[in-house]
Amino acid sequence: MSKIAGSSDARGATFDAIYLGTPHKQSISGSAATVGPFASTTSVVQVCADTDCWIAIGSSPTATTSSTYCPAKVALKFACNSGDSLSVIGTSGNLYVTEGA
């Protein structure tokens, strides 16, 4: 997987993209849950949740409601290090995480 910065379509419009890597689906609840560790080639993750939630990324993260806020149904990309994990907390729902490089 590798990141394609500034890719362009047939009309010449540019966009940021990542190749699809390992996908994860994590249930969200009132207790922090963890996805990972990520592959040694992972340097970016794309996340999208079906409910508002909070995430933390690191070697041993624990998400709290003071962590990074992720609104429902918005895809966000975050840089990470290989071997990092992602922790999520919120109400009932799912977080979808795709690893990229």
C-alpha cells in the first residue's frame, strides 16, 4: 500500500488517496476498544464511524471523551507509526478503519 499524494482524474482534478489496505470494523461502546497493532508498512489510517466517537492513536492508546473527536459519517485520515494501535470510545455504533502507507 502506498499513499498517492496529489493524484488526478481523467479531467485533471487532483485529490488525496490511499491504496486500500487492511480493513477493520470495531464496535463502539462506553468502554474503550482497540484496533491494532497496525502492519509494519502502515503510516496512515482512514477512519469513519456511524456514530460520534473519540479516538486515540499510539503504542498503547486508551481513548476518552477528551481524545480526538470524530463526527459520525465523516471519513478522516490520520498519520500513525507502524505498530501503533487505535482506541475508540463513544456510544453504540461501529468504527471502520483502513490501513494505508
